[in-house]
Amino acid sequence: MSLCNDYAQIQDYMVGLVPERPGEMQEMERYAKDHSFPIIGPVAGNYCYQVALMNKARSVFEMGSGYGYSTAWFALAVRETCEKEPGKSGIVHHVVWDADLSKKARVHLKKMGLDQLVEFHVAEAIQTLRNRNEQFDLIFCDIDKDAYPDALEIIHEKLRPGGVLIIDNMIWNGQIFDQDDQSAATRGVREFTRRISNNPQWIVSLSPLRDGVIVAIKR
């Protein structure tokens, strides 16, 4: 019996292992598939949910939130954590440039009963994070890839010690392996990976879920 080397087959297998999502989340997944909209998907989403629970995150800042799919996973985790700690509140910051995407996210999250846990920002993500006065338990980054390297310093500043960074698209459809690809996005992914992996202030691992997810702990 040979080992499976079909990456797509592996990804499909992992999707089948994710517990059934709420109906509204499945609707968001169908929309993404029908409209080729880039969401993190159920495998990476469930992974984010698990990491947030393990971290007991009650404050999450999303950089690049789309129409709220990843936000829903984080809000579910924050709600569950707060339910175990009566009297403690939680918040997920949904940040996206596009007002229509923000409006769409509000509708989805309200239908799931999660909107009260979410603060919505229609703004540029790095500057919005820079303007916050607090530190966060978890930061999720999925902005334009050419901006990844410039985001690292402010992420480190705004993440509490022991806090977790999750950053998406770190395999970047395999483009990182094509040395002829010198596009700004691909160079951004490569440079961010180099900087955080070589920085002793972080403990870093890269998981090949979907398009590659880095999980890093701030020392």
C-alpha cells in the first residue's frame, strides 16, 4: 500500500473529519465556493477555533475578515471560553476595508447569535490595530500578502506575552517555491516567513492545512 501523495485528496479527507458546522456557516461556505471567494475553509476554521480555545482567548483581533467566516469560528471559541468563566466578557474585532463585506458579516453573525461578541471596523487593518490601546490574546492575519512583513512589528506590540498569532496563506498556492515568482505578494509571504521564523521572540510552526497556516506564540 503506497502513501497518499495527492494534496487535494488529503485536504478533502480532512474536511470530512471536521464536525458539522451550523447551517449559517455552511451557507457561507457554499457562497465562497459558488463565487470563488477566499475564506479559510472548514479545516483551517476548525483549527483556529481549537487554537483559540486552547489559548482561552477572550480578545481576538482579525486583520482581514472578509464577510465574517473566520470571525464566526473565533466568536464561537470566545463565547465558549466566556461561558466557562462567568462574569468575563469577550470580543472579536472584525476588520475589513469593504463596507459591503462588513454589512454581509453583520447579517451572518447576527443569524448565528454571535454579533454581540463582535466589534465591526470598516478600515485598514494595520492602522486599526496600531490605534488600539490594549493587547490581545490572539491576532489573526489575512490581509494583502505584500503587507505581511510590515504587519509583524505592530502585531508583536499588540499581542500579549503568551498570545497567539495565526496567519493564513503561508504556502501561497505553492508560489513560494517558484523562484521565478517575484511578485509583491509572493515576496511578502516569503519575507514574513523568514522574519518570524528567525526571530527568537516567537515560537513558530507552519501547518500545511489548506494554503498553509502559521501559528506563532509570543514569548
